[in-house]
Amino acid sequence: MHRFWSGCAHWLVFLAVCASLPALARGPAAEWVDRYDVVWDTPSGSAVGSMPLGNGDVGVNVWTEQDGDLLLYISKTDAWSEIGRLLKLGRIRIRLTPNPFTSSRFEQALRLRHGEIRIRAGDGGGRVHIRIWVDAHQPVVRVELEGRPPFAVQAALEIWRDRPRLFTGEPDKFSAWQVLGPAEETADTLWSAGDDRIVWFHRNPRSQWALTLAHQGLGEFAQRAADPLLNRTFGGMLGGVGFTKWDDRTLTSTAARRRHCLNLVLLTRQTATPEEYVQALDRLAREVAHGDIERHRDGHRRWWAEFWDRSWIQVHVPDSGRAGFKPILPTSLPLRIGADSEGANRLQGVVDGVYLWRRALRPAEIAAHAGGQPPRRDRDCVVGWDLEGESERALVASAGRRLVAKAVGSLEPTEGRRGRGMRLSGGYLEVPHERVLDLSEALTIEAWVMPAGEVSGRIVDTTRAGTSLGYCLDLFPGSAPRAITAAGTLHAPQPLTPGRWAHVAMTFDRGTGEYRLFVDGRPVAETVAPPHDPDELARAWTLQRFLNACAGRGAYPIKFNGSIFTFDMPETWGAPRTAATWQADADYRRWGGAYWFQNTRLAYWPMLAAGDYDLMRPFFRMYLDALPLAVNPATGRLHTSLNQSGAATGRLSSSEPNLQNIPIRGEEGRRIRQAFVAAPGAVLIAADYSQIELRVMAHVSQDPGLLGAFERDEDIHASTAAAVLGIPLTEVTKDQRR
């Protein structure tokens, strides 16, 4: 057990998977999930401050802007465009008159137990309650509004794909990453429904599917299978009792009332004509409208109650375990001087003196060291390298533990700040991990550096790249010092001057929560670490399960790059988004619509532990649906490649596709065996050298008992079963022998 976790042995963690624990099947009635609700007390500035919600297929991003407009981005798991991008369906803007959001009182809450968002605005004179939920059993978003005095509602559809769009270069092309050459998406269609409903859709008049298959050497398959993109049409219908159409994009309430309800019905379907799609959408809308809203809401809430009672994690911590601030989370990675955990972000410049302490040095001590006073080598000094070794291949620490820093790549001894230093020009130093380097409770890291230019690079790093596990002191952006731990990220406001020596240090003390970054002995950034919250694990698990449930029951698996909750970003990589620099919108997702197993699997592994098997079906269905790609058109069969020099699970195995010689002890195994059929006039034989592992063991060990058993041609498996079960050898059945 890792030291960090063993130190938290007083935590009592309950993971109850109800499917396997009948005694806990009813769970704690899902009240426990209330503690993980997300509650905001101010409106959002943009979609960046949106809340996700969904029913497994339909999703919405919900936020309230400063002026009181309520907005919903609409998404669906099967809204694939003609070039294979997973698109939003549109955006809905809801405006109330009079506007209750002018009051200082505001609350937007994600209520996990019921799978809904509730918004409260206004004070005694005018108060409004809004409930938004995506029906767990129907493809409909319901917006319920209630308040006093009576108020009017306007709901408008906003679409940005109002003209054909050609993708030709970066960064837009990166959102259609799997497409060769220029690609075009058609505009959305506003349909004149002729009644008091808004109807719109996107329709694919062409498809990238056949071209993609041809590029992958599978062009022949396109002649034998249906194109899943061609004529795919996805959109929706917005309506509600007591609403009338203002124009093709806008509905308004016919009068001010105390209660309003809007229904947003979504549908994806491949149809021969747009008219057929609208007819199907109209039939679906009538089905959705059948029955009262309370009955639909009760059914929706029952689904979520059953979901939360399926499994849960709860963390109970005695009062004595709640003190202190968040610790630095250790890693098992090496400590590197001049590079990150992947050997990237290499420092360009000269380093002279790197010291680590197991306490936070006082600001006066940091200032003294920056002024030239040699570091005092007391018992709190974990390790220090003056970087003045005779060998540029390995440097033994000159203070604290005698740890060896080995060179990776090219290093060059050179003139340093106080003597000799080490020039890093592509190489770096690596120290194997030792527990003494974990420094979870307190630390100081200090170093003299002279950057070669205004370029980024690691000074000291134990973090896993892209995370806050461990600790990191580096230069970023440019040559500006930065500190990274679980307590947060600190940035120096100014970059270091290239070609000039600077003393850089970071300190952290879990006892006080003080976290500081120093340059030349002066603090340039500081904060107090967040309180240590042991319940963070359960909160993260619960919210991730919620996101999976919101997008995990659709026609396609959860996308690893944003799921169905992408949104337009007002800034990208720190640069303002303008029409001149980037035209990305809510449809943009890096790496496009492709499913990469290496990333997609990450959302699905935890579902096994949670018992969320229903959410895994789209994942397996995608691969099952792709199996026809492996069928040989000449024979109509899957021809696998047998692994003739080895076995998997003790039986013959194969690849491309991966097919195993399944045991036939159960009904499932017998059904799978039926799929292995020899060609006419041929016989399929699976030959197995019986008990070969035991025979090899007998030969190598020369055990008299084993050798004698084989000489007598005994059945070792049957003999073992008889001994274990305590029955005569003659009574051992085939199943017992296995």
C-alpha cells in the first residue's frame, strides 16, 4: 500500500455494488447523493459556466447569463454529420418578462438524486422557480417554470449552421480529424410547420462513409452495407401548451401565467425525404405529450433513484481526520531536473544548485539563500546537488541523502553562479523514486537557473505530465517561474531575463496551508491551500457516474473528447478567440468523431465496478456492428489468424478478430461454439496436447509422484478432483474433472 493511502487508514470507505449484495439492494434511499449536488449562487458569463444534464441519449448544457437569459445547448449521441462530426442540435434561449434575474437572489443547482437542474431567482415581490430535466424514458427536454406574480415567456431557437461550411485548414479541420482533404457540411433547415411549434433539423445529403472505407482498404464493404450517414437527419420540435409562434425561430406565451411548460422533442432518423422525417418527429411529439407531466416526472425520478441505489461510495472520517489542508499527492515517478515525466518540456539553460527540504523555509531563509548565503545542511535538507561533479553522466548529492542523479542525453559542465554549473541543452538529470522524495506534508525546492531564452522548461519535477500529482517547479509560459502541486498552481507575473542568473524557490506547509513562489528571494505569488476534503474521492466518483449516465444509453458510445457536452470556448490556449484567430463553435472537438479504444475504454472500466452494465451496451454494440468488416466476401466467413505457438487461458486462441476456443461447460459456451463452422467438405479440429503444463513440470522437477502418474497413464485432473472432493476416482464427472 502506498504511504499516502496507508496514512489514511482511519478512513472508512464503503463501496456497495447492490447487484452482488442483496442485503444492501435498497441502498440508503439515495439521500446520500444530495451532499454532492453542485450549487451556484451567481449567473454564468458564458457556456463555460454551464451544467450538464441528460438521459443517456439526449444531453443539454444549461446556464443563465448575467442579463437573465436561460440557455440550453442541445445534443444527442447519434447526431452525426455527413463528414462524421458529432454535432450539437442547436441552442434554446428562454427569456422571462418581468425579469426576475435582476434581483440579487439567485441559485442554480444540479440535483443529482432526481437528474434535474433547478433555478431560483427573484425575491419576495417576484420569484421564479425553474425545473429542467431530460426525461429518462423519452427523447424530450422538459422546462417547467413557476412563479408569482404571473409572467410571460419567450423561447427562441438559435442555430449557427445557417449556411454551408467548408473545412479546409487548421484549427477547424482538427474537428474533422478523420476526413481527407476539404470537407463541407450543409446548413441546417428551418421547417415551416404551419402550427405553433418550431421545427428544425440537419440533414446529410451526402456522406464521407464510402471514401473513408476506401482509404482504409475496405472499399468493397461499402457496396455490401448501408451507409450510416447518408440521409441521416437530426433535429427537434419546440412547443408547449399556451405558446404561439412569433416567427420560425421564436415562441411566446399567449398570456402571462404563474405556470408554463416547454417540451423540446429530439429525433434522429435516416429517411428518404425531409417530409418523412418531419412526419416521424410529429408522431413522436404526440407520444411524448400523452399523459400528464407529473406521471412522466415520477417515472423519470424512479429511474434515477434506481440508478443511485445500484452502487455508491461513501467516505466516513472521524473528526480527528478532518484537520489540515490538502496534502501534496505523491507519485512513484523519478525526480527529474530539466524535464517532465515523459522526458519532454526540457529546460534550456544553466542550473547551479538544486535543494529539496522537508519543511517550508521561512521567507527570510529564502532571501538569505538568494543573497548568496550557502544553504544550511541540517536534518530537514532532504537532498541537494551543487551540480559540480567531475562526471557529467552521474552526480552524487552533496547534501542530505546521497542520491545519484543520472544524466539522460547531453549535459555540459560550465561556469555556474557560485562555481561550476550544468548546462542543459537537450539533456536532463533523473533520480530514481524514493519515498524520502514524496514530501507530502511540507517542502521547499530552490534552484539557481539562467534560462537560455524566453522558453519553457522543467526545473524540478515529480508530477505526471498534465496532472497535479507530485510537485513541479518550472518555467511557463515562456521563462516565467511556476509552481504546481495539489494545492494549486502559482505563476510569477514576470519572466526571467535570458542570460541572467535568478534564484527560484517554492514552499508549501500543509499545517498552515501557506503556499508560495519566490524569485530572487522575494515572494511573487502565494495562496492558501484548499482544506483537505477526504470526501473528494466519493464526490468525484459520483459526479463521473452522473456524467456517464447522462450520455451512456444512446445509439453510440460516450465520446472520449467531450462526450455530448462540448461548448464554445471564449478563450483557447490563453489567447482570446476572435473571428481573425479562430472560428470554433460548440460543435468543435479536438480529434473529431473518431473513437480511439485507448481513450474510450477509460469511461467504461469503472462501470464494471459500479454495476452500470446497461451503460456499457453501446460500447460493445459498436464493435459488434463492425464485425461484418472482417467477413471475407468470397466465403461469407470470419477467417481468424490462429496463434499456433501459444495459447490464451490454456486454450487455442487467435487474432484479427480475437476469437477464443470457449469452454462448453455452460449454455453460453455451447452457443458460442456453434459459430465455429467448417466449410462444406471440411472438418474443424482443435488439437490440444493434454496436460502439457503438468508434463513439462514433471520432466523439469523429476518428481517421482508425477512421473509415476504419467507412466501409469493416470488422468491427473480426475485424480485431483477426486482428492479435493473426497470421492472415488470412478465417480468423478466430466464437469468435476474440468
